[in-house]
Amino acid sequence: MAAAVEGGKVFSLAEADRLLPVLRPLLAEMRAAIADMREAEAQVSVLVQQHKEEHLDKAANPDRALYWQLVKKTRTLEERVQDLLDEVRFLGAEVKDLDLGLVDFRHERGGEVVYLCWRAGEDRIAYWHDLKSGFAGRRPIEELHPAERRH
């Protein structure tokens, strides 16, 4: 299994690739929950603009129940996303950008820790980058492991 170093687990390329089938549904659920949360937040915003926030809390307001239902839905979705993020962290992976579906895995390269970089929709881990460069600095995995050319 993945080794531990300061800052988190360190994965071999094979270990990180084997984790993708577990991460795909977690990431998909997080992204769907965030989309639903944004939609609920937009509906709340419309209600607030229509009624002024102080009026939404009055019992006589016909949209009061809807407002509180949407607020509760938003909070529930936020909690679910946080639970899923915690699950991914427990596995040792790091979600870098939910909108793009970016997940990184710490990996040791000649005594230096780098990230193996995966994006939702990719079949396997095909890129890596150093800890500072991020997604913009992604480089082909073959540069990291030339002997492990994968097909």
C-alpha cells in the first residue's frame, strides 16, 4: 500500500491507478452535489431579491417554507460534499479542483515528492507535476517513468 511521508501518503503509479475506480464515483457524486447546491443557492438568491431577506422569515410570506427548504438542502449538500472530500483525503488523494475534476497523488521521484495528476474523464493517470506548478505544469507520465510506458 502507499507509504506515508510528511504531508501525506506517497503512491506508486500502479497504486494511484488502482485507486481511480474508487475515486470516480466519489468525484462524480461531489460534482453533482455541488451543481445541485449551486442551483439551490441561485433559487435562494432569487427569493431574497424578490422578498427582501427580512420578509422571508415572516410566517405570512408564501415563499417562507420554500426558502427554508432550499437553505436546508444547501446545508445538507455542503455536508455531503465535505464527507466525500474527507473520504478522498482518507484514501490519500488530494482533490485540487472539483469543477475540473482534478485529483493529485503524492509520488516520490528520486527523493523528491511530486504529484501524479488525474482529471475526471481520463482513463488512467497520464500526467505529473511538481508540488508548486499545479495543473498548468502537467507533464506526460512517460517523462517521470520512461521505463513504464503504458498503452
